[in-house]
Amino acid sequence: MFILPSVPFDICVITAANEQQARGFDKQLERNDSSQHDTIYKVIPDPDGKRIGSGGSSFYVLNLLYDEFGDALFAKRVLVLHSGGDSRRLPAYSAVGKLFMPLPTEKHHTLFDVMLENYAQCPYVPPGQVIFASGDVLLNFDPSFVKFSPHGITGVAYAEKPEDGAFYGVYVVQEPQPGYVPVYDVLQKPGLQALRDHAAIDFSNRIWIDTGILNLAPDAVKAWVHCKKLIDAARSGIINYNLYHEILYAIHGKRELEDSDKLQNISFFVNCLPYCGFYHVGKSRELLQNFYSLTHASMHYHFQNSTRSNAVDYPELKSAWIYNSVIKTSDLSVKDPCLIEGCIIQQKLSLDGYNILTNTPATTPVHLSAGMCLNVLPLVSGEWVAVLYGIDDEFKGQNATFLNKPLPTFLSKARIEHDDLWPSEENNELWHARLFPCSTSPATAIEAVLTLQDGVNISQWRAATRISMFNILLHVDQDRLSDMHAQIESGSFFYNLERQWDQADFTYKTLQAAVKSPDEKSIAIAQLKKWSAQLSDRHIDRARAQFWLAQLLLEKNSKEAEASFEASFDSIRDAVAAGLGHAYKRLDKTAFGIRSDEVVWTMLPARLDFAGGWTDTPPVCLERGGCVLNASVTLNGQYPIQVIGKIKPNDPTIGINSIDLGQRATISSFAELRAFSDPAHWLALPKAAFYAASIFDLAESGSLQNILENLGGGIDLTLFSALPAGSGLGTSSILGAGLIATLARIMGVLMSRDELYARTSHLEQLMTTGGGWQDQIGGVAGGVKLITTAAGYDQTPNCAWTHLKQPGTEIGERFLLYYTGIRRMAKNLLRQVVGRYLNKESDALVALERLAQLAKEMKDDLDHRRIDSFGAKICAAWGLNKSLDAGQTTDDIENILARIDDYMLGAKLLGAGGGGFLFIVAKDKQAGKKIQKLLTEHPPNNRARFFDFDIDVNGMRMSVL
């Protein structure tokens, strides 16, 4: 179906039978969060509770709107939903109105929600229009086929077989065409002979069924608001006209009413649709059958059994339609077809088939015989009333039935006298019969009414205070009813994590808002534990569930919470490992790949990141893909990161030396080598590199020295980094890549760059630092490049290169690299940013999306030498980084930036922030000199200084000497 853009209504009117029903509708609207927020909503009851019909109500509503808006009404888009019936044929939803019957959808939607969206897609015909529609029919049609005349009234009809005409209104047209055509005749529920007599059946043996949609163009609205006689009759409650019968007949000249002369001057058209799904909820049996039928509406609106319920956990309920309900017992016996909605089932439940159970609180066992239905409602008196009725009952007309039997037959069998039901009332209709027990205890009311099923022993029913359906609707406590539904929604919420999990708007904030009590928190914790245990292969979903669980546990058990936080990041590590099929396989070598006197010498540039940082970090990149713009650079003409590796023929140990730290260590056992869990220890990185390079397996046991001896000796590594600690230039990741590449070359393997990137990511996960891939790619792959990856465990990058330096200029004229002398002290930065992502915080998700977009835009700026634009976006990227975590900057950093603000286009701390190097884009060459002079003459500390840098186009360089 072609979906048109929705044009919101200026005004949406819902008609009601009386003030009590209107208050209920208002309560439903308050609860509704999917309404069009720019629309004015009005609930208008019939005047003084007098029933004036959908026709009288139409004139009454337009008159009230005209009184309020005057001629401006004719330029407004208005929807009027006629919903003022008692729902006498559908007692399950008499209290809330059929319009607000909840639907079995993932999110809480009522008929009203989908109707509003449907009708908003109907064409807007300027300058204004009024659309009338019925509130108990869910239509499903292609709005692109709907055409309204800019003049008069346009009905909407669809083709159907003639036999259906007896149940609906029918339009007669001479020649159906796309668009709208003049109405030749209009009929109300005609039989086959009447259809033939009025030439309503076309050559394809079809008739045109009225959908209930009527569009009034401004001229028709003007005519209606000037029908003073009809309006006065409606206001005084002395008419009861059906919009689709008496009023349409009067418009077509088939019936004389007050102001018929005005109505007959209105042009009348009908729009013939090739198809329209007609989901009617008029009767109880019809409602039940709709759920068990594969209808176009159920497919289009994604009706699902067991939605907003935990019913899937109970195989006893597999044959029932259940939604918006919580099940707390396994003592269940249910035969189809049956519907359970809005219930808390805590006691034994037995349904024999063709049952509807609604609004039933957790109170007492319930057994419904075949064809019996139960609805339980709160009253303003504080009591509860239990309504028992039959699947085929209609509380209207002389042929009304009760419990599927003619009322006299039922009364005779149960030995119920006239005065038992109508002690003093003149109206002795079933609607006014005092049949339904009420009590402060819902269990008592339910037990009493259920005795009517067999009608043998009804003493409990006789002893109860009882009221009629008429009085129930006058005294329903809409606040308590709404609260009960909210309680059920909240309760079922926690049992539906699996269904909600993949919804974009299901966030930790959503879960947190739903937890309103200690019991609910306990349920949420239990469900998260259960759900995370089921996610063995969905590592990121498991990580998210564990992270949410940890936050809920914080107040209850800090140790368990911390364990859950750790488990979350373990799951992220599993996700990274899932993309490394080779990661746990030892290199297939039985001897070293270099001579005993050879040395492997690896040199690497540093990395400058311009935009897109954090999008490369698991789990962000695994779910969304990553996009980073960065550059590899030499500093002061030198490669700042180097690794030297050689073998020790007669010493089967591992030696590790750090020149810059002045440290040396010898490792002679696997126990020592596996001790790399503290990333702050200088040995953690080189130790973990042996496993990331697959020289050894984490599960390996035995003697390290024996294995090395069989290889031909020990391994000696010398590391060097000329960069200050916490520089933000990717030192540890780049050094890790150098270590892995060096170790692989010692074993005779020239590792591809893509494999090296992946193994370095695995290295960071082994160390629990959990960084992204941009650092190692930034150092290993030379030049200025845009690095992108697709979502998924395989994070193999694509690189697109560009240039930073303009022709004829020196790179240092406008691009400055300044070491602030401030060491980064941002604690738990990874948990903070990744945690916000796992929580699906909207601000964080937007910032990450914008950072990725900025990286692409800035690459395009460099491609076209738009340095000013590039500089401004450096500033934007810095602002986004700070929005992800306030710890990315400090007062000292902000003071430095404030001092040079007049001379720069933008600046940002590189890497994770908090200190380290600043990358600055000056406004021009002279501004660059002023920045250098200002910060050189007045540095923030004695370590701060400028570094010369140049783009290194080669990236990692390796030699065997």
C-alpha cells in the first residue's frame, strides 16, 4: 500500500453519548501518547445526555465549532469521529468505548490511534474540510486512491458482493470511475430485491458499500452551520437522526427534514475505491472471529498474539488470543476460541471456548462455560461490578438475549422475577435490568455473577447489590480503570523484553520509567537475567541486557552490579572475537622465520583524529558501522613509535625492554605471560600481544620454556615510544599493532594490514581497554584517510585518501599540534560513553551519527581545499565529543582554548580527551604565528610545547636487518 504523508488535523472531535462517557474519553486521550500533538482534541457529548444520533450530533458539533472559531472554521482541517454509542452489542468495551478498544500491537494502540493516522493520510483539500467517520470501524485502504471534491460532500465507498448490502449503507452510481462521481442514489441496508430495484448492482455483480467517510468542503460546512432548525432541534435533544440514513437521504432529496431545502442544494459525490478492508468491531462474536481470521487489517497493523503479555511462557494458553494481560498461574485450562485482554490472571482459569474475558483483576478463580463472557469494572463508589454476558447477546431491542438465550427463557429457568431486575423503573429493557453484582471485593462480585451460568443456585447473586448496564456506564470510575490498565501495561512490560528489544525507542530510560515499585524492579531484574542468558549468540544484545541489569542492581547489590558491568564488557569482547575467526588459532609454525642474528625493526607514525571518534568503538561500530577521518604523522621528522624484535638462541625465555620507561622484564612461564589483566601495567600490552598474534593460545599449558626451546630459542622485544603518556595520539594501539606485526614476522609471517587491524582490536579487548580500530589503522595505514566499516562483526575497513596540506603552503602554517602538558585523567571514560550507547540515550546516538557525518563532510572539505570549512567542523567535532562525556575537557584545557579563540577556526583534543595534544586550525598564516607566539611565551605549564608534524603517506615500516 502506498503510504501518503500525514497532514495533521487542526481539530479532532470525538462525540460521546453523555458527560460520563465524555470524561472516559478524555481520560483515554490523556493516556494516549501517539496523538498528533499540534491537533486540538475535543470530546463533545450529546446535549444533556439526550441521544440525538450521529446525524443530530454532526450538526450540533459543527455549530459548537462555528460558535468558537467563526468563519475561520471554513479554513480548518477537522476530523469528527462518531463514537457516542453504548456498545450494547460489545459489552467488553462499553465502558471505554469501542473507539478506545486496545489493539494487539507491540506498542499500546487503540482503534483511535490507527484511525487518526489513517484519516490523516486522506487528501487535504485547501482551504479547509470536515471529515466525518464512524468510530467503530477500522478501515484499511490505499489513501492515494481517495479523492475529495473541492465542493459539496464526498462519500467514500468500496466494491463488495450484493449479499453484504443488507448490513451497510450503499451508494448507487451510474458509472464508477477513479476519483469522485455524482451520487445517483443512496440506500440504507437494502436487501437484494431493493438493490435490483434501484440499479445498485453493476455488471461485475458488485455494489458500493459506504465506508462511513464523509468529506465536507467549505461550501457544505457553511450550509450545515446555517441549518438553524436542525441545529436547534439537536441542541434541544428532540431529534435522533442517523447521519448515514436520515441526513444523507435528505441531502439526496429522499426525505424531508428541517432545513431540507438547504441540504438539497449541496452537491453530493462518492469516491469509489478499488479495495477497502473493513474491520468491524460491532458484536462480541464478530470481535472474537476477527482475531482468529487472517484479515488485511491484522496483517497491515501487525496484530500479534501474546503481545504486551507473558502468555508465551504458558503453553496452556497457546490456543487463546491474549494481549495486554499478565499471567501469574499455570493452573489454566483454555479452549479456543477465546480472548483475554486487560486481565491479571493469578488464580485458576478455565475457559470452555467462545469466551471473552476483559478487565479482570487478580482475585478469584474463574470458570466460563462455552459462550460466556466476563467484564469487571471499577465504580466511583469504590466498588467493583462483574458483568456476565453471552457471546451473542445484544442489550438492545425487543429480541434481546441474555447468556445467549431469549431473556424470558433465561428468567424462567433461573426463577428470576420481574421485580428482581426492574423494581421501580418504567424501562424494562435488558439494558436497564439490575443483573450485575457489585461489591467492594471484585472476587465477591465475580463469584456472585458466575452463578448465573447454570442458573441453579443463585442465592449469592440474589443477596448481592446489583445494578444495570445503563447505571454501570454512568458510574464507571474511569480513573481507576485507567490506573488498572496502566498497572497491567507496566506488569506486562517486563515480560516482553524479547519483543521490545529491537525497537529503536526501547531504551534504558523506558525501562527505568516503567519501574515504579520494588516488586517491579525485582521482576525487571529477573527478566533481564533470563533474557541475557538466552542471548548466547547475540553478543551486543547480551551486553546491553547485562549493562541495564547492572544499573538496576546498583541499589540492591553493588557486588552483583559490578559483576554485571564486567559481564557486559566481556560480551562486547566476545563480539569482537566473533569477527576474528583466526584469533584463537596459533600460527602454523614449528620454527622461527628469521635467522638467529637477524632483527625485525618496525617503525610507526602517530595518529591525528579529526572526526568520527567513538563511532569506531565496539559495540557502536558493530551495530552501526564506523566512520573516522584521521591522519598518520611523523613528529619532528621522526617515527615516534618503534618495536625491535629478535630471537635468543640459547635463552628460552621472553625478554621485554622499554627504552622510554627504562624497564626490563624476563618471562619464563605461561602464568607470567597470561598476567595482563591490568592495562595500566607497562607489561600488559606486550604480554597480550603474544596471544593477539596467536603465537600462543590462552588455554595453552605446559612449559613455556620447552615450547620456546623447540622453536629455537627465546624472543626479545624492545619497545620505544617518544610520545608523552596520555598524548591522545593512539600510542598504545599503534604500539600494539607494531608488536603483533613484529612477532608475526619473527615467526616468518607477513601479516596483511586488515588482519593486523583485527588482531589489534582483539588485543585491546584482551586487555579490557576496549578501544576502537581507528588508532591502529591511523598508524599502520599512511596518509589522511576516511576510514569506514559496515555494521557487523567483520570490521574490515575501507579507506579513501585525501590531503591536508594545500599546494604552495607549509602544513604548519595553519595546522598546529600543541602538547598541553596536561595528562589525561578521564576515568571510566569507556564505560561512560559505551554505557550511554548501550542505554540508547538519544542525545548520544545523535552525537555519534553526527560525528560520522562530519567525518565525511570534512573529507570532502579537504578534497576541495575548503580549509575554513574544515576548521569550523573541527570545532563542531570537539563540541560533539564533549557532549558524549564532560570528562573530555577540563578547566585548564578550556582556558587554553579561550586564550587563542580569536585566532582559530577550531580546535580539539585528540583521542579520548581530558589532556594530551591539541590540534588547532588557525584562521590564516598570521593567526597561526600569533597562536604559536602566545602559547610559547605563556605556556600553561613547563611541559607544554608545539610539535612539528608532517603527513606520513607510508604508514608502518618494517625491516629485517
